[in-house]
Amino acid sequence: MLKEERQAYIIHQINLHNKVLSSDLSVQLNVSEDTIRRDLNELAESGKVLKVYGGALSKSFQYPFQEGHVYAKESKKEIASKALTLIQSGMTVLVGGGTTMIELARSVPNDVQCTFFTISPLVALELAEKDNLEVILIGGKLSRNTNIVTGSQVINELSEIKVDLCLLGTNSLSVEDGITDSDWEVVQIKRAMIKCSNKVGVLSIAEKLNSNQKMRVAPLRDVNYLITDLEPHHINLRDFSRQITVI
């Protein structure tokens, strides 16, 4: 594989999953980690990715967000619009972080009256623009890699609440392995979020479906709704729709 092809693959994986590890890319591309590190350094120097210890992040994690760096922005807007159909006035809603959740927060109508808990300061700021929402930011250590709060304090606070609906973004989702991720701290936070929720909805662009990461968050049976940019009867959603509600 030529360097240009290899770097194009790396950029796509970073855009899709927001974060990549050098070790994973080395296996996927069958090259040394030194080669991957050189590729990531070149991509970072050209402003295409953000280099971090052990891998790289999507430019969409650089705040303030630059609209052109948000991957699949229109698809994420569509998913956010669909997810709003699950939210009704009077509900208590727990939401995660990421660019899809920011689109959701921006899309909440001004007349909706809800209490929102969130682990994302950026999502909290967007929700706070709405007049009729009570917004509670759960406190903890801010992860620079994900822009969400993590750690035992967050898990303890989540254990003390019970919400009507939890809306989560995901790194990967499959019928066989459910929700998976590559960040151990994120896995622990998402598990705690699911545990304190009566209903769980996963928001995912189509490209993340039927993919897997190393660490399992929860099996598909723990999810009630899948909200994606595909039509509910799309052939790629057939296996999901046999187990959960697809929106």
C-alpha cells in the first residue's frame, strides 16, 4: 500500500471513530508502529489530525469547533432530529458527549421542558441556551481526548440518579458485540450511564454499524433504540431491528 493510500485510510478511521491508536493501525495496515507514528506526525504537521500520546484524534475534537472538520455533519443533524422524537416535556434525560450530541443539544426546541444531565461541558453549554431546560453537568476529571468528564466521581454521581432516557453516541455497534469502544475510561462511564437509565438510545452514523472495538460497553440487549441516518427498513438494519427499535 502506498503512503498516500495508508494515510487516507488513517484519516478515514480517525474521522469515523474520533480516535485511533497507533497499535491498532499497525495491525490493520500490517506495518510497523514506527511507520504509523511517522504517518501521524506528517498528518498532524499538515493540520489534518491532532496527534496525542499513542495515537491521534479527529480535528472535530478541537474547540472551538470548525464546521468543516465535523465528519458527516449532515448525517449527524438528521440523527439528532430523529432522536428528538424520543424526548418529551417532563422527562429526565442523560446525554453523552461528541459531535452528534452537540447537534442534538442545538436542536432541542425552546418549548421543551426537561431536566438534562450530561457528562460533556460542551453539550451542557449548548443545552444552557434553551430557556426551559434545567441542565446539570456531572463533575469529574475532564478528558482532553474526548471532552467528557471521567473517573470514579462521575460513576458515583451517576449511581445516585435514575433517568427516563439515556442518549449515547458510540464508537462502534454490532449485533454480536453490542456497544464497543477503545477507551477504558469511556467504557466505564458509559456502563454507569446505561445502568442508571430506564431506556437507552444509541445514536450512530451508518458507517459505525457492524464494526467493533476492543472493549465492550454493553450487549445489544441493553439498548432500546438505535437512531441512525438510514431509513428504518434499510437492509443493513435488518438484524438490529429484530432485537431493538430502529429509528
